[in-house]
Amino acid sequence: MSSGVIGLLAALSAVAIAFVARWYQLERDRVGDRTHPQLERTGWAALRPPGGDVLIGFVTNFFDALGIGNFAPTTAAFKFLRRMPDEQIPGTLNAGHALPVIAEALIFIGAVSVDLMTLLGMVIAAVAGAWLGAGVAARLPSRVIQVAMGTALMIATLLFVATNLGWFPAGGASLGLRGGPLVFAIGVSFILGSLMMVGVGIYGPCLILVSLLGMNPLAGFPIMMAASAFLMPVGAVRFIRAGRYDRLAALGLTLGGIPGVLIAAFIVKSLPLTWLRWLVVVVVFYAAAQMLLSARRNTPDTGPAGA
């Protein structure tokens, strides 16, 4: 394992520790704030995530480690269950899935070699996009969030269909980029990082990007895992500070997600997933339609549509 990869893994570990500390600090500072409905009902010490949220975290991160992705299925589950207002979903996804994705990255990032300059350039750009995108998303009206997430889910549906049918570009043999292609990849990574803050998962678009630029598609895995692992805590902190997320659901995703990743990575390792991918297409398409219908109902005359 190269020194660059070791340094990257050490940085990810530091990010995980810093994120946990910051999350706890921000929520601790809310204790006694009577405007916070969850604290008003229960207080900090009595908060327990519902079992359903833990189960969602386990299942979505289990299959994320096997290559399905977790943003779109989690959004579909929350929308189907009417778990929270739609505008809280992006923040909940980023806060709740951050630590499971870091665990996933720590396990898998050293398995595939990739050019360090390409990796760092794309990761740093994605993190910068996430930081700016989260600041915007945390202030957006609910209808804008609904339209953005509905559109994102429709895009995710098309990506799942393309994956199932083998329509992705084959890619090349390169494990790195230089010059204009690298600058282009960094620019697109910035956009993908910002889009994650409104619920657009980075996995599918990142794989398409590296393949179109002639890289080995396997090189996309450490890039997208490292990018997600760094950018999700960065974006999540802004959502947490703004209170634009569901804390119980995020905690449930975390508590269920970490063991889900560990079991998938070390015990199961692989499964035939074609049938599951088609099921995800149906579920995510349903959630996209529901999100866009909610946005249509959510007009200035009718008020927020909620979950």
C-alpha cells in the first residue's frame, strides 16, 4: 500500500472522529432549546432512533457496499413511509450515511490503485462542491427541494436501468488523467459534490465520467468512495447546524449502516443482484413520482406539502 493511500486512510479516520465530535457538539448545544420539537418532547438523553430507521440504514448500506448505492433507496423508503418532511431528507441522508460510507471507504479504498493526483483533485473538488451546495440546500424552500429530489430520483432510475442493461461506456485501461481531461473531471466532480446535497448519489455519475474519459471503470470506485466519505460529513455539518435534518432518522441510519457495511464487506462479499436492481428501479421511480407530485401540490396557495 502506497504512502499516499495510507495518508488518505489516515485523513478519512480523522474526518470520522471530527464529524462525530462536531455532530455531538452541535446537538449538545441545542439542549434546553425549547424551539427544538424533539428535545422538547424527550430531551437529549432519552432520544432513541426507531427500529425502522436502523433497519433502513442496515439494508441500504449493506447493498451500498455491494454496489447498489444508498441515497435513492433510502429516499424511496422515507418517502413511502412519510417519515419526515421532504426538505429534511437531503440533510438526513448526508448525516446518517456519512459514517457508514467512511467505514466502506476505509475497507475498499486500498483495493484498487488509482493515480493520486487524479484521486485527490476529484475528491477535493467534490468536497468543495458539497460545502457550497449544502449551504444553499439548507436554505431552499421545500418545493425546490422536492423538485430537485424528484428529478434526482428520475435520473437515478435511468442510471439503474442503464446499469441493468449494460449501457455504460466500456472505458479504457488508464488509472489516471492529465491536462484537459483532468481539469474537466475536477469541474464535473465539483458539480457532483454539490448535487449530493440535494440527494443525487455520486456513484453512477462518477463511473460514467471516468469511463467516458477513457479510465478503467474500476478506478471510479476509490474515487467515488473517497469523495463520498469526505464530502458527506462536510455537507452534513451544515445541515446539522441549520437543523435541516431528522436527527433520530440520521442516528438510525448510522447505527444500522455501519454493521450493514461490515457484514457485506467481510462476510457476504458478493451476491447476484440483478433482480434487486430491477426492484430498486421500480421503488425509486415510485418515490420520484411521489416527490414531484408533492412539489406540484406544494404551491404558495396550499403551503408546504410536507412528507
